Amino acid sequence: MLALKVKDVKNFMSGFLAGSLFDPFLMVEGTVVTSITYNLDGSFNPHFFTQGSENVDIETYDYQPWSDTKASVYSLIKGTNPPLLMRFMLELKPEKALEMFEKSAPGEDFSYVKALILNIKYENGAITLTSGSSTSTFVMSHDADNIWDKNIQKYLAGKGVEFEIMS
């Protein structure tokens, strides 16, 4: 697990809500607190898209892609006052996780990893990011977590997100 503090909040929020910064992720859940609190469940409902149609071909995941969700989230917060709090749990798309593991540790078996998670929290004008993983069984090794932590830092730096590691 890794905790990061984002240095440039404005740049990050632009990439998060309007750019493609987190397009390789799925939204598991979120909370937005403005004058009211919105609790968002990212569970994907394919029946919404297939109502009355027999030949709809859509890519499905367990959760909604962030790229399809961010505009709705932005519409909840736009205005003169920033939100009091935003929390999101994003999951790296499974094919991206597999690609990352194959590139970082060829031949290793990471089939026990169910999800690679990135928690994003905005509060009091600051953004913190926390990495994590979900596994299908208990494992002693932290290899998957270490690879994820290293790769999320590399990914963010490559996208121009400045951050500092929190102790």
C-alpha cells in the first residue's frame, strides 16, 4: 500500500474530471459531498443498454469505466463552490493489470489478484491517493502490491502528476 499527496490539485482535477488521466480505470464507488451527499455505486448494469435491442455489442466489466462516468461526476460538482469532500475507489481494468504484471514480472503467477485499487480523496483542497489490492486468497508475498505501487507512481509521473510519498 502506498499513500501519495498530489502537489498540483488544479492540474490533477483537470486530468481526473475532464481529461483521460484515469480512463484505464473502472469506478467501483464514489462519494461526492456538496450541499447534499451523493453516494455512487459503480456496478455496471448491462440491461440498461440492451433494453429493447437484441444486437447490442458492448464491452462489459463488473464496474462502469471511469471514462463513461467522469462527465456525470463533473456535473455534480460544477459551480462556484468546490465540493466539501470527494472519495472514489477506482480499479485498474483487468486487461491493463494483466499487461502490467506480464511486463513487470514475466512468468510469475498473479492469478490470485482480483483487483488493483486506487483510492482518490479530495478534502480541504488537498488530494491523497492510496493504492491497494484485492486478492482471492491470503498470500504472504507482497510482490503484486510492490509492482502495483511502483507502476502507479511511474504512470502518474508519466502523465505529469506531481506527488510526494506520504509516510
